[in-house]
Amino acid sequence: MRPGWPRAGWASCRCFGTPTTKACTTRPRTPRCSICAPAASLHPCRSRSRPSPRAPRPPRRPGPEGAAVDPNTTVTLLALNLLCVGGLLLLIAGRMPDPAGLRDFGTGALVFGFSYLLRLQLGLGSGSALGLLPDVGMIFATLSFANGLRQFTGRAPLGRGRLAAVVAVYAAVALGALLLAGGVGRHVVLNLALGLGYVLLGLVALRATRREVPLLRTPLRLLAGLVGVLGLVTAARGLVILALGLTAVFEGALAQAYYGYSVAVTVLLCPTLLWMVFLRLNMRLGELATHDALTGALNRRGLDEGLLRLHAQRPSPLLVAMLVDIDHFKQVNDQQGHATGDVVLRDIAKTLAEGVRGGDLVARWGGEEFLVVGQAGEPGAVQALAERLRARVQSAGLGEQGTLACTVSIGVSAPFAGPDAWAAALRAADAALYEAKRAGRNRVVFAPGLTAS
Ligand SMILES: Nc1nc2c(ncn2[C@@H]2O[C@H](COP(=O)(O)OP(=O)(O)OP(=O)(O)O)[C@@H](O)[C@H]2O)c(=O)[nH]1
């Protein structure tokens, strides 16, 4: 250490031992060295940290608390969020055998995200003709969402021709508005069209709640509420632009409210979509676990679950078991090929499922054998059901061309109640089926306790 230099702390004090010769760069919280400390009141750093009362104060910037919602930052975050979610949905859809609308959801989110980024590049309030490009992107993305939702809820998608026509009409109207009224016209048309699109999307979701399983109704209602309100707010924004001009919706309280709500919707929308996808996948897995892959009839596990449900009813109903076996099915395979045999199996399963009463169970019991379990019901009802099933199969056109014919033999158990009687009922149905085959096939035989009516 040089003689005369401060003892401690000088290295961290940015006056470097020459406090008054230059403008001091000492930060307010830097520990002072022994040179600065005694003359702190004269030192330039002290005078800088305490401005004289006469000096004009710099304008206050909003702090982190209560900071304004900045449209540019908000739109950037929305765009990134949409791009991430779109990519994720497309990844999930790529791995699903039946993506049911997920591809359209993903495409919609990606196109919306890119459109937002393009709008940021051009300037949010820009009135340039290039701005029509992201506008058209957003309209297409909204239609893509609606298409995805339709498919997700089991409805046919809108054809490509229709989508292209709507987008073309929008582009023409927006161009006309731009030529007539400049940027204001373009923004009014965009907000009104997007608002209408969101409201329609909400209505598609609301309509689907009527047909969907209860599990899916909650996220669908949430989706309908979120986009429905966004639609009304966006359309109202269009009217505000018309009445007050563009500045009113990009600055001030209205802009704060709109962008605040948009953030909330986007943040909630993504988990809602993923929630719906998760539920759908879960339902699909449940179906795969309980249904036969070839015929779509219940498998043993599905039958067990169905039987438990039937037995759990109060009062416990009387049930009957019917074993349905295709006659001479080996000949179908030998003459038409195994693939056609598969189609015939599928057709017969469908014919049986369409012929039973609501609540009856149809399961694939073995290779070309099905089991129907239903409530015994009124006297004569079981006999009528068994005969109807036999007749329906006989008259059905089967195979790829619908030109093949097959018959079935059916053995019907006596009515039974409770799981304990299940094994005995199956034995009785099997014995009756054997008897039907022995007696010449294409007939129904009833176990003792039930007689043909
Ligand atoms: N295509 C196809 N054939 C199957 C399947 N499962 C079993 N089979 C066929 O079903 C036929 C059953 O033949 P059999 O048990 O001799 O009975 P059947 O020819 O129907 O004669 P009856 O029952 O006595 O009237 C066999 O040829 C099996 O290969 C399947 O999943 N697909």
C-alpha cells in the first residue's frame, strides 16, 4: 500500500482516491473510503444523490406495482404462448391414431401466434395494407379453432372450400374498409369479424355440452364462457374504434381492460384445451380397455363392468344370458378369406348392437361367438328379443359389398339374479346353444325355465 493512501475500502470506492478532481461515479450504496467519508457533505456523489430542492424532478416512471399493461409486451407474450401451445397440440395430435380436431386446434394456435408477431412487426395500430395479412391469419385461425372443436365433439368439420370462401369474403371486406376509411376501417372490420368468430366458437362449445359425456361438460362450458365474453368485448372494441378512433383502444383504460382480459383468456384457454384433450384420451383408453378391437363389442372386462352395473341397480333386476354363435363361419373364412371374415364379424356385432334394447350388453365371447346380456323384463320379452336378433342377422347384407349372408344359432339361459347365478346361467345358455346347433342351426333354443312364446 502506498503511504498516505486510505486504509480500507478505497478499492471499492470508485473515487479511487481523487474525490474532487473529476465527476464522481460513486454509487449511493458504495461503501465510502477514508478519503470520501470525512468530506461526504462536499463530495459530488453525495450532492448527486440528494438533488437540490430547486432542481426539476425527473418524471416518475411507473414502478413494478400498478404498472400499466403494455400492449406490445402483452401481444408478444400472447404470441409466444399461442406458439408453444400450438406446437404442443400438434405434437400430441401426431402421436394419436384419431386426433379428432387436435390438428386444427394446433394449427389455429400457431397461425394466431404468427399473426400476432407479424402485427407487432408492422405496429399494432398500423393502418398499412400489409396489416391485412395478419388480420386474415387471425380470421383463419379462429375458423380453424371452430373446426377443431366441431371434430373434437363428434361433428363433421367445415370443408376446405367453405373455409376458403369465408376467409376470401373477409379479405375483400377488410380491403374495401381499408380503402374507404384507412386504418380505422381495417381495425373496425377486424374487431367485428373476430368478435363474431369468438361468439360462434363459444356457441359451438355450448352446443357440444348437450351431447358430450358429463365429464367433458365443465371444460366445454368454461371454454364457451371465456371465448363468448371475449367475442362480445372484441366486437364492442370495434364499435369503440368506430366512435372514438384508434387511440382509444391502444391507450388508456379501455386498452388496459381489453389487453388484461385477453391475457386472462389466453392463459386460461390453453390449460382448458389440454384438460379437454386429457379427458378425451382418458376416455379413449378406457374404451380400448373394455372393448374388442375388431368388432367394437364389449370384451370380457367390459362385460364384467357392465354386469356389475346391472347387478348394482335397485331393485336388482332379473337377467338373461344369450350365447349367439355364427353358423358355418369357417366356410366364410375358407371361401372369402380371413379379411372378409373379419368384416362379417364386425357387421354381425353391429347388427346385434342395433337390435338389442337400451341397457342390454353385447360382448364378443370368443372367435365367432357373442354374448348378449339383458333384463328379463316382461314375460315374452326375452323370447321376442332373441328371435328378433336371429332374424336381423339372417336378413342383413354382410361383407365389404353387403352381399354375403350368414345365420346365427342362439342359446338362451333362464332368468337369473345376482352374480352368484352367473356361472350356472352361462352353462345353461351354452347347453341351449349346443342344442340349437344340433337341431339344424339358424334357430333359438331356450333353457328350461323359459319357453318359446
Ligand atoms: N376372420 C376371422 N375368423 C375367426 C376369428 N376368430 C375365429 N375365427 C374363425 O371362426 C371359425 C370357427 O369355426 P368352427 O368353430 O368350426 O365353427 P363354424 O364353422 O362356425 O361352425 P358351427 O359353429 O358348427 O356352425 C374358424 O375358422 C376360426 O378361424 C376372427 O377373429 N376373424
